[in-house]
Amino acid sequence: CAPRAKLIVEVDGSQHLEQHEYDKERTEFLNSKGYRILRFWNDDVLKDIQGVMSVILQAVSEKQNPKI
């Protein structure tokens, strides 16, 4: 979690396939508080950490330097 950027990064495993409704409600709640959630599958993190980091850095950069 990056509180100043209001960004939450989640790494999800296969258990999230069975808790879709819970994740949806949690995401809606966090969005209502101004947070943005980035979700990545475990496999994506293990096989493409550079790509995952690139998405996270871009999200933090956008939050710190919003487009006018």
C-alpha cells in the first residue's frame, strides 16, 4: 500500500477465483475511499516482475503528477 499515492497493490493467487464477490465488494469500498487497486496474479509477478513493476511505477507517477 502506498498511502500518499492512495494505491494498493495486491498479488492474488488461485484462491481469488473463489472469492470474486468478496474482492469486488472490498474493491468498491476502497475505491469509495479514494484508493486505486492494482491486482496481479502470482504467476505474473513470478514470470514478469519487470512488467509488474513498470505498471506500479506508472500508477504512482500518474498519481503524483496528475494530467491537467
